[in-house]
Amino acid sequence: MTEIPMGTLGAIERPRRAVDVERLVHTLATVAGALILLVIIVLPLAAVFVKAFQARDGSFAGLANFTAYFGNPALFRSVWNSVWVAGLATVITVGLAFVFAYGLTRTRMRGKTLLQLVAISPLLTPSMLPAISLVYLFGNQGVIKDWLMGQSIYGPIGLVAGLVYYCFPHALMILVTALTLADQRLYEAAEALGTRPARIFRTVTLPGIRFGLIGAAAVTFTLAITDFGVAKVVGGRFNVLATDVYKQVVGQNNFSMGAVVGLVLLIPAILSFAVTRAAERRQRAALTARAVLFAPQPASFRDTVFLVACGLIAVVLAVMLGMSAYASLVKLWPYDLSLSLISYDFAEHDADGWSSVWNSLILGGGAAAVGTVLVFVVAYLVEKGQGPRGLREAIRVVALLPMAVPGLVLGIAYVFFFNQPANPLNGLVGGMAILIINTVAHFYTVAHLTAQTALKQIDGEFEAVSASLRVPQYKTMLRVTVPLCLPTLISIFGYMFANALTTASALIFLYGPDTKVASVAVIAMDDAGNVGPAAAMAMVIVYCAVAVRLITAGLNHLVAGRLQRWRQR
Amino acid sequence: MTQPYLVLSGIRKSFGAIEVLKGIDLEIGTGEFVCFLGPSGCGKTTLLRAIAGLDRQTSGRLWQAGREISTLPPSARDFGIVFQSYALFPNLTVFENIAYGLVNRRLAKAEIKARVDELARLVHLEPHIAKYPAQLSGGQQQRVALARALALSPGLLLLDEPLSALDAQVRGHLRAEIRSIQRRLGVTTIMVTHDQEEALTMADRIVLMNDGRIEQVGSPREVYGRPATPFTAAFIGQMNVLSGIWADGCARVGAETLVAAEVPDGLGDRADVTVCIRPEDIGLTANGAAGVAATIAGLEFCGSFLRLHAAAPSLREAPIVVDLAPERANGLALGPGMECRLHLPGDRLRLYPGTARP
């Protein structure tokens, strides 16, 4: 080995800086990030509160709007309608999702991969789709209309059925996670003590997943009570809060009353958000690091029973999707059932034709690109930045906010905030930019939490090492942190894109003459009685969402295999 | 130590209401290898991070090579650092990791390559230069981290528990290697560790910390042989700690009277006194009238020595720990229940004023 003389070691010059430029830049960037979140999340929501206390002409009205609302039996009835419909949908959804999740995690039934794929398919559909399928199945000219024994699908029955379909995968994912996090040794201990299966279920299984059950119920209830698409299509004359907001704001131009209904809608959403967060925290603490993950033993009777039950649920889910797919290909329901692409000739049924699909793709791509960059940079500044601690904490809290805000409320919030003539961003109204900004804000929380989790998993000393080597932190971010987070960035991109395609609730208030998107076109065509083309447009959304998911999955595969050779041992 | 390389003066650090460093004064000489040793939570890592500028001190000042660095950001200070986690960039090869700081200096490619090769040779990593960190063993990863920290030839090398994630054999080997590289380069080095054996074998000087304060600074021999406080005495190595009363120039412990060769200042008559003696300093005989009567309560075979627990009712309730070399023990035919005599030589007794903390 050669000696390294001190001479060579001293040869590398060291630049010195008196001012901590890096810290300054971080502070400025963090302030900028906080301002952006202020404008796209906090201020619009504040506008809803302000509007609720204003008269129609903008003067201060005190509680007048609220007294008017609660004094109006027709409006107030919607509260009760929404609560019991969402409650019933929650009970059914969580019950079915529990059976399905139990089958996936605690049995050795066959066909789990296929069943799971079918079970999460509703995530890729706009919520109008199950409602349209229900119309084809049970509507006035429905295939199996008789099954309802004279009852109408338009109203609570259709609402509950559509909501169960729409909420099922959300409840399922939470319960699968809860059931997966079980400690095998608890079961071994119970069996070693000669406990009967029913008692094991009651004393080990249920207590282990009770937070998961609470979380699933809270999420389902929020989704159900705030959903717009199902209520719009099969709600009929059965009024619920979501459709009331729409009618007040779009139908009657009564912004103040819309704001009051929006605030009422915010209550269950915020409550369930708080419950979910608490449940998540408890759930995570429940499983110790040394636990052994549960692995089910084969049991032919149990496995068969669950295969039949889960199979039935999957068939129903597939029929709901398949009904719209089939109906969209039929020439003239129910008179001419020959196959045709006539429903996909959107120009015949809607003034905007196919352009709303292109608008959706621009919105999706735009929201995904802008959202991924914004979310990652802000999450990076919060987790790894040198900005002021208090500000970073504040951003963390604000980033959680959109999760508790229903799309409808965010939509009217944007109307109230950006439509004010005094707002310098007023020029954005009606353009694509405001749709993109709104979509980014709408889906901000999940994207932020995903980025935060990925960043937290990265060694916290990278920044210290890079400082000691006098490499500016942004270089280390670009050279190390971003490559490490690439799979996360891709999945945030896919999440933003697919959700931008399927959501309608906020966009229905914000689109302009040139920016109608596909999900809004579904509602418009359904409203106009063009159910076939509405189903076709809903299917186009599904195909696009599937394509986005396939492409991002492919990208991730490529990244893991080829581009990031260092991941292999 | 002619002129101190690093001077710390009155360093305090609080996290909220909790004060983690309670006034640290320290001088470290050029080329010295110093270990910060102490139990977890004593503030040793916080002190290291304050020296690096990663967690700035709440108050107090620091000078490095004659320059005040108290308020400088880490990037304007002069140090290389190795963490317990190594913090190697997983998406970069060994070469790219070592070259990470050099690339930013805008050196010529050939110059960088020559420097990285030199460093790779220094830490015996030449064959692995093109591999990624995930393909290396823990010990090899540690060497990469060391080479990377040394790449810019820092005046100060900071090591934060660098060996605690490794298994015993690799750890022993790396100890010697780090020490030899440090000597060769003459780089002033501070290592944080909670492992007293590591500190005793590697350090020129040990800074023993407890509860945000420095308990003792000294060479390993001094700290082990002449612990300045009961805490040092009990923390480094095994120690029997006895409580007694100071009376007539002797320590009264239980029914026994112990005479120490060295007596600290400030012991008043009837004052509490703590008496410490290491297990290997206690003599044991099978019979005779001299010494403290005891019964062997238990034996532990510890490889190079035999540890026994002897109940000596006249000294205190808990058993006294005695270490015997195997050749001594063989002649005694020891077994549980055996009666014996303990001898506590006066020149090995260490006395401290006050009652020892439990």
C-alpha cells in the first residue's frame, strides 16, 4: 500500500461562504410552497365559510342562511335522506368487503389474483357508471326489472346499490391491510389452549381488526354521503345533500345556500377523517416488530365456502361493469340489440363530441405532471428541507386537509374564491388551468402521504453527508433522492392521472365552454336522456384509466428491472 | 498538546424544555483520536452533531484550527463524517460514492480517478470499486463510508458509532484498521461510542459523558485505573460499589473497617463515603483469619477468567463480585457454598465523598 502524503491531501482547495445561502433558498422555497397550498386549498375553503354568512348580494347575513336552510323542510329532509342512505350503504359495503377481505387473507381459496382484480375494478370507473348500469338492469326498460317487485330503481334502492359498488374497493383495501397485520403466534397460542374457532374469532380476530373496521366504515360513509355521480344518475326525486349543493349553485345560482349545504356536508367528512386518522395510528401500533405474519392453513370446506361467497360478489361487480360495456355497444336499447359503435359517435349526442375525452386526457396529464412535481417538492422541503420548522409543520397539516373535503365542496369553494372579480387569478376561470389546479388540490393528501412515506424511508443522514462533502443539497436531491423515489413518483403520477379521469364532483362547477371533460359529458348526456352514449363515454373513461394504470405499472417494472440495477443484490 | 486544534467552550443544547448538553468545555489536539463515551442519552451524539454544525448549539462557542466556527453551516466547516447507518448512496457505485465530494470540486476526471483509487487502496476496496452498496458486506460498506469521508482530506474526522451495526469479529478488525489509517493520515478524529471496550482500545483520550456533562477526560489507562467519580468507576469495567461512613481516617463499611492508600480531600468525620474496588483487584483465599469472611454464592465461567459472587454479610447485603485468573482458581477447588476470605488491598481501593447513586 502506498502512503498518502499530507501534501496531496491538502491540495484540494476549500471555498468558504459566510452567508448560509442554502438555508435561505430553502426558506424561500418553503414559503413559496406554503403560499401555493394557501391559494389552492386554504383560501378557497375559507371562501365557503365566508359565503355561508353572506346574503345573495354579498352583504353580511349572520346566521340567516342557516335559519333559512333548517327552516326549509324540503332542504332539511335531504340531511336525513343522505344520512340513512349512506349509513345503509356503509353497513352493506363493510359487511361484503369483510367477507371478501377475509377470503383473500385468511383462507386458501383459489383464484385470489383474479378475484382481487375484479374487486378493485370500481376504482377505475366514474361513479356514474354503476348508476347507469343499474338503469340498464332495473330501469323502466331494464333487463331484470322484475327483480325489484314493482319498486323503482330511481331513489334510495338505486342509490344504495350504486354506492355499495363504488365504495367497495375502498373498504376492501383497508380491511385487507387490517387482516394482513395479524400475529400468527396469537392464533397458535389460542389453538394450543384448545380454543374453539368461534371464540378465537371473537377474542383474537375481531379485536385485532376493530380499528380497520372503524376506518373502513368511516371512509365508506364519507364517500357515500359526499358522492355526486350515483345520486345524479339514479337519485330521481329522492333529494340528498350532494345533489342539493348542485341544484342550489348551478340550478338556482344561490351561492350562499350552496355554501350552507356544503358546510353541512363537510361535517360528516371531517368527523370521519378524524376517526380514520385515529384508527390508523392505533392500528399501526398494534403489530409489534417481532410478530410473525399470519399464514392460513388449507381447510377445504372453509375455502370452498369463501370461494363461492367471494365469487358471487365478484360476479355482481363484473356484471355492473359489463352491463355498461355491453349497453354502450348496442344499437338502440332495448329495441335493436344488434352490436354497433353508434353510441361512441359522441358528436351525434353532445355538442363537444370526442373533444371532452381529449380534454380529460389533457387534464389528467396536466394534473399528474403538475401534481407530481408540486407534491414531491413540497414533501421534500417538509421532510428534508432546512426551512423554518413551524412552517413545515403547518404545511404538513394543510396537506391533510383535502382528504377531509368532499369534491363537491372543493368545487364550489373554487367557484366562490376564483370567481371574485377582485381575485387576481380570476382570469383562470373557465380555463383548463383551474381544472388542473383543482384536481391537484382534490387528490393532494394521498399523493403527499405517499411521497412523505417514501422520503421518510430514505436515510436521514444523506443531507448531512452531502453538506460535509460540500455538495449543495439540491444536487444530492437530484442525484440520489429523486432516483430513489422514482417508483413513488410514477405511482403518484398514475394516481393523479386516473383520478382526474374518473372524478366529476368538483369539475362539474368549474368547466368552461372549451374545457368540458369526459366525466362531465357523461352527466350531461345522461341528463339529456342519451343513456347509451353516457354509458359509452363512461366506458371510454374506464379504458383510459386502465391504460394509465397499465402504463405506469409497466414503467415501474422497467425502472425496477433495467434502469435501477442497483436495487438488485 | 501544543496548540489545540478544536476548542469547545460552554456548549449547551436544549431540545424544547430538555437540556441535553449542560455546558461542555473541551480542547482537542491536532492528530488526536478522542472517544466520546457514555450511556445512551448522555448527549455524546448531540455534541458531535454540534461540532459538525448539524444541530447547532443553543449557546457556547467553537473554534477549529484557530477559526471560530460557532455559527457556520455544516457545508462551511471542515470535517468528514461517518454514520452508524453509513448513509451510502444506494444508487451510486463505490467509485461514485467515494468521488461524490470530489466531482463537485470540478477536478479533472483523471485527477478524481487517481484520488479515488488512492482512497480505495487505503481501505482495501480496489476489487469492489464498480459494485453498488447493496452488493457489499457491512464491513465493506463501512470502509466505503470512511473513504468517502476522507476524500476531501478533512482536518477533522467525525465517527458516529461507526462500528455498532457490525458483528463482533468484523468490528474488532475494523477497529485496528480505522486506528492505523487515522495514525497514518494524522487526521484529528472524534468517535462517538457507547462501547467502553471500543473506547479503551482505540482512543488516545476518552471523554466520558453523563447526563449532558463531562465526567472525566483522560487516557484509557487513567480513566480505567483512576476513575475520577463513582459514575466513571461504575461505567467503565466492572466495579464493586460499597457505601460507608468516614471515621478516624478509615472507611467503615458494614462491620468492616477499610484503610485506603489514597484519600480524597474534603472528607469530614462521620461523612458518607463511597468505596469502589474492581473484581480483579480482590484477593481470595480458602482459609485463614485475615480478610473478610464470605461464602461463595455462584460461579460464572467467562473464558479467560472465572467470576464469582461471594456473599460477605459483614460488608453488605448484595454479593461482592470477584474475578480470578483460571490458574488461581484451579488451586482452590471452588464451589457454591464454600467458605472463603476476601482481601481488599488498600492501594486498590478508590474512595469518593458522598453516597453513590444507585
